[in-house]
Amino acid sequence: MFSGLKDTLTSTAAKSFLASRLDRYGKLSDLRIHSREKTISAELLLEGEPVPVMIEIGRYRVTGKSGDHSLVVESISASRPWLQNLLQDLLVEKPMPVPSVVLIALGKPGD
């Protein structure tokens, strides 16, 4: 139960954090982080698109040591084939630096 509450609160905080960074491309309407399952789902209304796109990170892991963490996406899918291909090329198995504060939402390495 605590995990679900934590995920809800941290998903809301992460949505606020990401929304401003994605503003140029569209509106992030929903973001859900499931830290126990290591999955993330997002819904975005991209500029010029009439219908929102869904993005699912089917599995991720957090790597690194204190002060030097990375998020590694293991699998990703999207409701648009072109977007899924692009995200797979750009994100899958490519470590992305993660601020320490984001670890609260994603879970620490080994969690």
C-alpha cells in the first residue's frame, strides 16, 4: 500500500518536472511510475496530433553510485509505430543521467 501511495505522489512530482521540458513538443497529460514493477506509462498530446499518444516503458533499471545515477530503458512501446521506432533507437539500453531527486520516484539501484 505504501508503495502505491509513494508512486502516486512521485508520479505527480515527476509529471510536473517533465511537463515543462516537453512543452515544446506537446502536453504531458498523464504519467504513472510503478517503481516496484519498474515500469512507466505516459500519455502525451503532441503538437499537430489530433489524438494523444501512449508510451509505455515496459522495464527500466537504475544504475550507478551515489551522485552518478543513470536510467536505462530496457523496453519501450508507443501507440504510433514511427514513434516507437524512434524511441527504441534513442532510448533503449542507452544510459541517461538521473538527478538524485528523481531516484525517489524510480527507486534506487538494486531496489
